[in-house]
Amino acid sequence: MTPFVRLAGYAAVLAEDNIDTDIIFPARFLLITTREVLGTHAFHDRRFDSGGAEVTGFMLNQEPWRGAVILIAGANFGCGSSREQAVWALADRGLRCIIAPSFGEIFQTNCFRNGLLPIVMPGAVIAELIEHANRAESFVVDLENQILCVGDGPPIAFSTGAEQRLALLNGWDETALIMNDYQDSIADFELVQQRCQPWLYE
Amino acid sequence: MPQTLYEKLWNSHVVRDFANGDALIYIDRHLVHEVSSPQAFRSLGDAGRRVRRPAKHLAVADHAVSTRHRGDTFDDPLASQQVATLVENCRIFDIPYRALDSKDQGIVHIIGPESGFTLPGTTIVCGDSHTTTHGAFGALAFGIGASECGTVMATQCLKQYRARTMKVKLTGVLPPHISAKDVALALIAKIGANGAAGHAVEYCGPAIETMSMSARMTICNMTIEAGARIGLIAPDDVTFAWLEHRPMAPKGAMWDGAVTYWRTLKSDPGARFDKVVTLDLSQIAPQVSWGTSPEDCAAITSAVPDPEKLTDPGARARMGKALAYMGLQPGTNLTDIGIDRVFIGSCTNGRIEDLRAAARVIGGRKVAPGVKAIVVPGSTATKAVAEAEGLDRIFQDAGFEWRHAGCSMCVAMNDDRLLPGERCASTSNRNFEGRQGPGGRTHLMSPAMAAAAGIAGHLVDVRTFGDDG
Ligand code: SF4
């Protein structure tokens, strides 16, 4: 996984609550079995009209936000399905950080698995950030110190789960970690469980 | 200290406790389908890993499969490639696979319970958010992403954080014609699509104890639409009677031992929940959704709400946008909304009880002219039972199409999808923009309500439908 330490660039805004994974990555593109180059389908039905032309009003279609690295969103961002394509598609577009009042839980977990940082901020702070983003000021996210800086303003602190922060900073592969560190614990667990609940091992 | 059901399930699966509520959790069961698995298998293959315990996994194709034909005939070459990839991966990694033309095929969340793969006291995951369904059996079941699927295959474990707990107490008696789907939609309308986020929800109260497993599964299934990854119901005699003799359920003395253990799986008296919500079932009217989030639901007797009456500008904007997408005017009676399509099926409402409820409403009548209606059983086994009962005839005589099992128009990955602007009475779980096809408009409701809407040609109150046609 690509480590996430520090990120600088523009922030785009999609300040609607309940932006679900079908909006982020419509289901019909789930027939693609790769995880690469999915960015063209991110927000597909918002970015393109039914004739396939770009919707000019959509912020990620406008300069300089076309190349935004941060997305500021409404509450419950990423609710809905578990499809990790939603995260892969955002990452493929260069978005590495999403700031929202709350997230769909599975989406949030998927972010951490793919080097994207989801930051939870209260609505009032987000309202201010949106103004800065609309003025195309540049944002800096520093995960090491857990601060966000916008333009010349004072740093804004945020917090991330300890395990998740370490995994992001180091770009850890969780599967490899578990296999390296806990093989014996897993085997021990299975032995005990097999004795107590043998029907799970038939 | 008294424990909640969630805490008991969590504690019995901790392989390693980290600080702050994080733990390495053992996963007993993994359901695999064609859409969320190819990337997980590839990550396994690329790293030269094998599946730690193949027998703890069960694979089936459901999301992308055609419901018009069975076998290898697909309408979309990408879909056929996706299913072929699943078959090949299951062969390479030795995972049991339910063939498309077998009698055991169906939607993951329907065949898991039907097979007895889903058992109380287990941890169950699937690369699918509606894994909440299996919580109806007192299993700790939750949806995960494809990367996590890969981790479960390789290690049979996941790092998880402990959820907060929420108790939803269902009181009162369900009025006639009101179903579990109405209960779920009313609850989401009450607490919001975000209302249970971060929580493991346990449904309890006298109303739950009298509910069938089918109704319990519908309620747990919809829990994700309230924002929670986990919905739970304590297993009881209803659960055990439903599970006994299922193919993969324990047998003989093993069954007795299992039931003895499963009886301990309930929240202790005095167990503390972080949040408690009460819902009086006797007050619930049939629910339909009018917007683009499952929280946008109201009683069928009401009208499309007016955004101008909202004070919060954000909420007003969202409602305006939802109504624009849905093509609805504030103040329109919900019963005046005409429909083009009916979809009866999905992991929410594709079980035999759902099909019976829909068939019962028909009463010899026909689908309204111009309305296209399909019934898609949740599993091939469900389809066979329905056919043995003659339900397929009732539906077909009324003008419904009778299909093969699959997700179908719940997710619109195959050729079952709405055209832009088409309006659908649907028993599925999500009315998101484009969920049933780009530009499609979804109204969520119960199977009886959807069948009635199909015959009336517009949304209708199933409680009075028999009287006025
Ligand atoms: S029926 Fe719908 S919600 Fe259920 S598993 Fe299939 S696509 Fe998902």
C-alpha cells in the first residue's frame, strides 16, 4: 500500500449528505474485474450527462479542482455498498483524503486499506473549509502531526485511530502483518474453538 | 458484569486484544460472490498465498448473473467473464462453489441461511454490505471490502474495532398487512440513514420473539441502511426450529451441544447499551420511499414532503435535489404516483414468505396495462418451493414475469434495469440515484405493497386495496 504521510494540493467540494457508493462508483462498472484505472468511472453519472458529455457544473470537472487531492463532503459519505471500487476509483483520480462529518463505515475501512485518509470534522469546521476550497486555496494534510493547514490559516488538528494511522504512515499490508505476527495465536485460537464448538470444524 | 449479545460474540472471537477496543477477530464463515472477489483472489495469488481454511468459505454467483437464462448463457460478456473468473478461482483455491445451474444457487444472503452455513454464535463476513442479514441468527455478521476478503482468505482473521451498542426495542403488535419491511423502513425514517452508524444494533422486545426467521432476516438486512454494519437478534426456539436439518447444520449429539451453547447467546438482564430506541409496531402504516435515501420514507397515506417547510438549508437542498431526481412535486399524494415497473425480489424480500405475501395480494387480478413486473426468487431452492406451491402460476397469470434466482434489479448489473426516468415499485433495499439503472426512480416498499402497486398501476395502500381494486 502507498504510505500516506503528507499531502498538499487543492480540495474539491461535494457538500451533500448521504453520497452513497452507487454515486461514487455506479454498479454497472463493477463488472470490471481489475482494480486499476477505475478513475474514469468515479462519480460517473454526476460527471457526465446521458450523452457522455462532461457536466460543467460538477466541481471535479473544473480547473483547478480537476486535479484535486482532497474531497470535502457531507455527512455519511460513502454509505451503501461495500464495493472497494469506490475507493480505488477515487484514488485513481488522485484523491487521497476525504474530509466529512461522518462516513459509511465499510467505505471508511476501505480507505485505510488503500492509502486514503478519511478525516472526520465537525460541520462548522467543514463549512469554513468549503469556503477556502471554493477560493482554490491550497491545503496541506500532515498525518504525522495530525494537522490540516489551509492557506495561511492556523493549523487545524484532527485525529485518526492509532492502528490505522500507523498502517497509513508505513503503508503496511495488513494481511502480511497478521501472517507474520499472529500465526501462532490464530492456531491456538482454532484449537480451543474446535474443542468448544466442534460443529464449526466438521 | 452483564454483557450484551454483541459483547459475547465479540469476546468469543478475540484472537488478540490490542489497546483502545481494537482486536484481531477470528472469522468463522466467509461468503464469496463474483463481484467483490476477483481482486481479493488476485491479491492472494500475487503474494503467493493460499486460503488458510477453504471449508470455511462458500462461493456462489448472484449479482451479475442473468435471471432470464441459466447455464453459460449471459447477456453481457463481462458478466460471463466475471462468473468464469469466480469458478476458476474457486478451483485454484479449493473453495466450495455452488454452480449456477445447481439447485443450491442463489443470493449469498439467502443461501447462507438456507444451507445452514449461517449458524448462531459465528462470525460471518462477505464482500457485501447486506451481510447484516445473518445477524438474524445471532451471528456477528458484517460486510467488508475486497481487501479485507483477501485478508480473511489468507488468515481467517480481521483487525476490527469494537462497535458501540444500540438496542432497538420493538413493542406492540404488527397490524394486518404490515410487514417486517415496513418496520425496517419506519425505523430508518425515524433514526436516519446515519442513525445507527458506529453501532452494533440488537433488535429485541416481544414483537421480535413472535417474528418468523424470514421477517427477522428482512429487518437485520436493512440495518445497513440505518448506517450500522451489524444487526443482531438473539437466537431462540424459532431460530433452532428453522435451522435444524439444514444441510450444513450440525447433526445428532453435535446439534444438541450446539443448541445448548446457542441458548447462552442473548444479552444479559441489565446489560448496558450505548443507545436505546423504541418503536411501537401498532402505529406503523405501510411505508414507501419518495426520495433517494432509504430514510426518505413515509406512510402511504401521506404526501410528498415540501422542502420549503424545512428550516435547515442543507436538508432543504438535499430534499429538493432528491425530488428533482425522482420527478415528484411536493404535496402529491403518494397514492397518486404512477409506476412503470415492479421488482419483487432481492436479499431483503426474495424469500418464500415474501413471494407468498405478494401472490396473496393478486387475487386473480392483472398487472396494470403498461406496467412491466418481474418476480425474481432469492434462491433456486426458493423458486422450486414457490413452483411447488403454484405461486409461479399466480404471478404469470397476472402478467408478472417469473425469473431465475439472482440479485437482478436490486443492483442492475445484468440486463434487468430501469430506463432513465422509469419509476419502479421495488422490494429491494436501496433507492439511491441510479441504483436500478441510470436515471431510474425507485420506490422501496414491502412485497405486498409492490404487488398491489403493479396491479393498480400506481402506489396504493395494500390495507384497502382489496376493497377498491
Ligand atoms: S440482492 Fe441486492 S442488496 Fe442483496 S446482495 Fe444482491 S445486490 Fe446486494
